[in-house]
Amino acid sequence: MTVAQAVIVTAGTGSRSPEADILSKAFKASLERFQLPEFKPAWAKIQRGIEKESLRVTPEGRLAQTPHPVGMGSALTHPYVTTDYSEALVELITPVSDSIDECLTFLEDLHKFVYHNLPEGERLWVASMPCLLESEAQIPLAQYGNSNMGRLKTLYREGLGHRYGRLMQTIAGIHYNFSMPDAFWEDFRSVSGSTESMQAFRTRKYLHLIRNFHRYSWLLVYLFGASPAVARCFTDDRNHDLQALDAATLYKPDATCLRMGDLGYKSDAQRSIFVCYNDLNNYIDSLYSALSTPYPPYQRLGLKRDDHHLQINTNLLQLENEFYATIRPKRVGDGKRPLQLLKESGIQYIEVRALDLNPFLPLGIDAEQIHFLDAFLVYCLLADSPECVKAENEEIEKNLALTVNRGREAGLELNRNGNPITLKSWATELMQDIGFSAGLLDHAHATDAYSAALAAQQNKVDDPSQTPSAKILQALRDNNQPFCKFGMQHSEAVQQGFMKSTLLPSRLDHFTATSAQSLAAQAHAEASDELDFDSFLTQWNDYQL
């Protein structure tokens, strides 16, 4: 019996004692697999946070045209409730937590707070692909007030609209922030025999994780992709090869995650950016080059039209975040650019950006998915991770595209090191390997939750009809529903559930006070600016790494 089979056998038992011998052997096998002498409970206190985007929509299922509700505070300075591209694209942010339950409870409470502050009749759209969109002009840019930083954030979005179109920016998703605790890094460095500084060691190992994530991210897209169909209006004036499911819905029969395909966050301009994750300096240099290299089409667009700003600059990237990636190395810090923070202090955590909203879940994500994500990411960290070369990067991109567009197709073949292998066979092998990291986490937490999550995902590999993408298409067919009607039905059900719920007085007081503080912080920022915006923008663009 393999360790993965051992942990799957015990999944759902509710008690470890009947299978204590199996689990003990599984744990030992996990330690041997990753060449670890031990795996302490303190090592498993994974630090996580969730950022969840959702469109605000009207009772008719159209994009809300109302401003960000003042009861939610300032989108510029609120730590938990902000906006992404559009004024109608709400983003909810949980604090960092080493408890999955605490993280999800906080996200649930944020939903309760937001729903009770939405304009009457509005609700949050539960799907990643957007609601009814009449035109790009009906997609309002997010507004952050009159401070220089607030105006910069809106101008950045103005530039994105000119460069890529506003439609693409209405796609929503979940970002999962992940880091291992300090206790793990101290011991892991010692176990690894590294003589590097802690900063250098941690950074190198997070890049190790990122390279493996790229190799295997197609698995997450298959398991959790929930965007196999779109409203026909989303494809207006865009080339595509989708089929008609009904008069108002387009889809691909075996698609998993159109959000990650050509209709989603893709850019021809960015294809010229080759970002290397073998070394942090190479990563920084690649992005800095894109941030400082003029791009002829953006030069032709210009910076202003009739005294109206069009974009921050004419470079290939306006800001670091414009570079679309399924995973990002990150570090927090105020007053400094992201690349500067990484250069000075190394990688602090990683941000996974490849997750759809699951419309069947009120929060778009649940504990089972998080347990699997943690096991997957720990596997990516601990498993061998050769340095990437350009040929492998091309293979990775092709595997991802195949899974996005045809992931549930029977017998679909991907490529592994230049050799064909069916998605199902490779996924099953990966599940066996991820079983080792699930075994470590189960043992450290005295639970079977990680192995149970692994078993649930293996069921999706064995039976593609159990994936969210398949369930969405089946629901559309069974109910003879266009995509937007499906989205509205589930959005209304979630809205009703949250409107019936209440917050604990202490949590409500905290959210209310935080909103008031954020409004005061925005006002302070607006009163404190000393430069006019054009001078501020010139200074911003003079940035040197």
C-alpha cells in the first residue's frame, strides 16, 4: 500500500486510532520521500490569506453602475474591503491566519458585512465569468479619491482598459496567499545543510515551489476550474472558437477554466516577456526591463488626450502587477515598489492566482479545497524542482492550454519532458506524490482532513463529471438555463442566505470602525499631498531599481 492509498483509506473515519499503524507507516514513508528526519507540528502552521473578487450586479443581472458603498469604507485604504479593476468589482481580503477555520469564518463575516451594505437589490455575482455586459462603456473604473496615489490607481486601470479592453478585467477569481511558518524555515535550513542566510534560503526555496507550481498547475485548473461557459455578450468583437450552448451562452464541451484561456488574462504584448524563476535577480531584471522598455503600440496611444490621462506610461508594463501570472512571489511593505521590496528583503510568501470562484459554494471556496491546496503547495516546496529552461516553459504553457480548453476530454494527452502522457495517468501519479505531503500535514495536525481532501480530488480524476466545470454545464443543460440565468439563480440564493445571517456585535463593531478609519485615512492622504498629479506622475515614472 502506498502512502497516498494509506491516507485515502483512512479519509473520513473521524478517528485516527483504528488505522494508527497505517498512518504511522504513512508518516514514515512521507519523511523518507522528502528526506526529512521529522515534521514538527509547529512546521505545519501554514500562514494563509484569501483575496476574493466578486462583481456587484443589479436584480436584472447587469453590472452595477453605483459607486462603491460608503458603508464599506474607502477602497483605497480599507484593509479588508476594496475594489479591483472596476468600481463594481469588490475584493474581500482576509488577514493572515494559521487556521483554515478562522480564515473562512472571517471571509464569511466579510460577506455578511458587505451584503448588508450593498445598495438595495444588488448582490454579488458568484461566478468567475461576468454577468450581462452591454458595452465597455458600462464597465466603470474603480475610483480611489483625489489623492495622488488614488488617482494613480484609477489611471492604471484606465491604461489597462486601453491596452487590453475592459471586458477582460471583469473576470473574477480567488487569490490564495501561502507561506510556511518561521519555525519551519529555521529547521528546514538546518536539515538541508544550507549555509545561506535565512533570507537567501527562503527565497531560493519559494522559487523552487514556484517552478513546480508551474509544472503542475494544470492539475489545479482541472480540479477547480469553474468557467466552462460564458455569456455571448462577453465575446462581442472578439475572435474565439466557442460553441453555442443556447442563444445566449457559449462554451467548450470539455473546457475547465476559460478564465485562464485566450478569453481571459492573456496578452499578446506580454508574450515577449520571458520571466525566469530560477533566480530572484533574473526575475527582478526581467520585470524591470518590461517596466522600463517603451512599447510602440502604447507609444502611439500616448499619455494624454485633450488633457485627459490615458495611461501611467508607454512602457510594456505600467506597474509590476500588470504582468499576468498564475503565481507571484510577494513581500509586504509600505512606501516601496514590489520589485524593490523583493530585491532588498527576498520572498516572504507566494500568491496563487489560478483559482476560479466555485458558484456552488457561498464563499467561492471551502475548507476541503484549502486542505488540498496546502498539501499541493507543500509538495511543490519539498519535491525536487529542476531549474526551468525555455523549452520546458513552452511545454508548461501548452499543457495548461490543453487543460483549460479540453481538460475533461477522454484520453487527453499532455506532455511531460517531451513525452506524451494522459492527463488522467499523470494526475493519478501526482495524487500519489501529494499524498506524501498530505500525510505530513495530517500527522502534524492529528487529523485526516488533508487525506480526505486528497481522496475527494482523486474522485474528480477518476470521474470528470464530478469537477465543477462539468457540474456547471450539466446544470445548464438540465435546467435549460443560459449562463447568466444560472449565475443569477445561484447569486440570489447566496444573497438570501447572507441577508438572513447576522454578525456578532464585536465583529460588526470592528468592521464599522475599520470602515470609518479607512475613510479618515483617505481624507488624510488627500490633504497631505504636496505635489500636483503631473509632477507626482513624473516622479513615479523616474523610478530606478
